[in-house]
Amino acid sequence: MAFVDKYGPWALITGASAGIGAEFARQLAAKGLNVALVARRDEKLQALAEDLESQYDIRALAIAADLTGDDFLATITDALGTRHIGLLVNNAGSGFTGEFLDHDLDDELNLLALNCRAPLILAHHFGNRMRDDRRGGIIMLASIAGMVPTPMFAHYSATKAWNRFLGEGLHEELGRDGVDVVSLCPGLTQSEFFEHANVDPSGWPTPLSATIMSAEDVVKAGLKGLGRQSQVVPGISYRMLMRASRLSPGRLTPWMIDRVMRFALPKRPAE
């Protein structure tokens, strides 16, 4: 079945204003899908929508919505009207590094709403329609941080483990109904995420900085795995790293990650 016939006519992409989300919009538009772009920054969404429509023979819809709000689903469905979503890309997410107890609790609760509550609501809403149609797809943006406990990134790591488990579970559940679900687990990816997470990779040693992937390669891997795999880890170096972590003693990997994160992150001022 052609990609558009399986996952069209519209794809909905959250966190579409930049980074991996914007790249999903570009690659899906190139495949002939119309794209509904969801994020908070309306101006960036409008500019991307205009650019995609000018480059590809598709339609693009910008939907400004705050996915941490109580009524975001109504905002999205009202804007969509009768447009039919055949592919959901649950990409929106955020995180911040540092010691968990140094973070403001309200910030952590907003992170939980964005990374977990919003994709849950969207997967349930659009997944029901896809199951009725017996076709469609859902991409859950997880992370390699959701595959191993990640000190100094603990809550983000936990939310991405949640995304990974939900996606892999739905892969089996919805696969019986013709709906493809994949958990996409990238490692370090060049995007605005570094800035939001207070991470500057420019000062990292070469072996670590060399593992940073492009959003283009991450998205290509995710779309290639859709309908074939329950989980995709882009990049051979990350796949090897995940295999090694599964073979190491239970406490070794978190201990090593803690040391790497403390090296890579800005130092906390002395009291």
C-alpha cells in the first residue's frame, strides 16, 4: 500500500516549529501527506506551513496550541474541522538537566503534562479513529534516555521511558487492527533541545560530540521503521551502546552516565 494511502491524507505533528518536529513535517510533505503543524509559536508554524506548501503539492495547517493546557485537544480538533488524520507524530517534548531536587516542582509538572499527558490524550483520540478505519500510524518520540536510567536528567528519562513503553505496547495492541505504532528512540540530536535543556555540546570531547545526529537522519530512521518495528534507535553507535548497557551490571550504566552528565553540564556555583 502506498504511504499516502496507508497514513494520509493528513499527518498531525506536535512540536513542529523546529528540530525533529519540523523535519518530520518536511519529510512527510515530501511523501505527499498534508500536514497539521502543532506548537506554541504561531509565527514559526505559519512560516513553515507556507514554505512546505510552496515546495510540495500539499496543504499545511498551522495550529497554535499549548499542550500543557487543559483544553488543548479542543483547540486542535476545532482547527482541524473535518480533516482526517491518518498519522500522528507525538514529537513535542522538553526537558532540563541538573539535579532533580534543584528544579521547581511546577516546572516538573508542566514537563510531565507535555511529555506524557499530551501524547496520551492525542494517541487515545486519534487512535480510536484509526482503529475504526483499520489503518493509520502513530510515532511516539522516546529517547535512549528512556532506555537506561539517566542521572542529572532523571525526570526527562522517566517520561521518555513512559513514551517508549506506551508506544511498544500499542504496537502490539493496534497492530491487530491495521494501525502501525513505533517508538522512536534517538540519542543526541542537533536541535533547540540543547538550549532548552541548558546543555552546550560545543565543549564536549570529540567522542561524545561526534555522536550528535542530524534531525534528518533521525526522522528517516523513524519513518523507515514505521510498520516494521516496535522500536527504532537511530545510529549504529547508539544501537551498540544500548546493547552494551543491557549486558553491563545494573548499577554500572547509571553510574557512568552520572559521571558523563556532570562533566558535560554547567557547574553549579559554589554555596
